[in-house]
Amino acid sequence: MTNIIEASSMTKRVALGKNTELSILRDINLKVKKGEFLSVMGPSGSGKSTLLYNISGMDRMTSGSVKYQGREIGSLKEEDLAKIRLGTMGFIFQDINLLKNLSLIDNIMFPALAAADANKHTISQKAKQLMKMTGIEKIADHTSTQGSGGQLQRVGICRALINNPDIIFGDEPTGALDSKATEEIMSILAEINKTGTTVMLVTHDVKVAAKTERILFMIDGKIVSQKKMRKYDARQDDRKEREESIMKWLMENGL
């Protein structure tokens, strides 16, 4: 299977003072396969979110290399990098950051209108299809103050999908949701992954990680271990068994 991302010796350091630096990522080597569904776990401050931001080009690494679909992105101009992110990547965050002066459907349409690859009617139809797929078509004209956390997270998923991305990055996308909403969001992401879209999530939730097929474990800016599992199938897999297996693995790694 072809790799969509290849990171080599990637580091990220930030200045704390005149002569002091803090290493947030340390010599990261990572390959992500096209169509893979993986998660990143680790204690707070281990570098999980920073890893996500640097391999997606949302942040600039200090040194090393990141190839996205075979193209080195570390040396790209910000304008070119922004086009890649807008056109081929989708992002879902714990805080959805919707524009309050726009309706929910307009928030979903916004990235596609910015990309200007299709007319407004076509984009509107795509947004409506996505809202129907995620079960929120009835609140299309609502604003961000009129939806539940689960509904707004679905808006975030629709917005991430509007430009038909090759990969979706999620930074604690279920972190603020209850267990029912978390289950629903993960089911949606699993269906998206089945269509061939790569999904990479940062999470603290074992129940979320149990739905993915590979888990990376980070400590102090390094990937120190990984756990591979088969793709989750609700018809065949014992979810509790998967969760217990992950808990045992995490304990073995010191979490």
C-alpha cells in the first residue's frame, strides 16, 4: 500500500529564552499508509498535537523531512502549503471554531468557496448531502449557538469533507462529547475511512483508539511504541476485548 505521509528525522524545538530551547518533537520517523485509520496516544505534553500539526504542514518543523503524497512540504511557501491543506486535507478539532455570523451550512461551504473549484450551487448541494449523511440536515439554517456539541462536531466533519480530502486529521475530535455522541462520531469517521480516506486522530480515549487499526504511543516528543490491530468491524470484533488489549498495552508503556 502506498504511503500518503512519510516523516523522517522530524524535530520541533521552541525557544524558551535567549539560550534555551525546548524539544517538543524528537527525531520522528513515521509512515502513514493511504486508507489507514490510526490514532496517537500519550500523556499530556507528550507532543501528540504538535505531531499532527507538523506532519500536516499547519506548523513548521525545525528540522527533518515530511513528504505528503511524495512531495516534500517542509520547504514549500506558505501559499502553496495552504493550497495543499485546503484542497486535499480535512481538519476536525475539539473546538469547532465555527463562524458565528454564518449558518451551519454556510460554515460547511466556506472552505469549498475559498478553494473556488466549483460554483456555489454545486457546493451547496454537496454540503446538503454531507449534512444528510451525518444526520444534521434539519439544522442547516441554524447558527453555531443553536446546536448541541454532537451536532456541531458533525458540522465540523462535514466542513472537513467538503473538498473531498485524501486525509482527515482530528485533534481530540470527541474530547468534549458524551459517550453516545462519541460513538456516533466514530461511526461516521469509520464509514468515511471505508471509502478510502485516511484518518489520523489524537485522542486520550481508549474507546476511540479501539476503533482504529494502528495506535502510536508518544512520550517526551518521541514515538516509543505502536500497536497494530485489524480494522474494526462491529459485526465481528469484541469491542471490550479490543479496549482491554489497549489498556494492557498502555500500562506496559507506562501510562
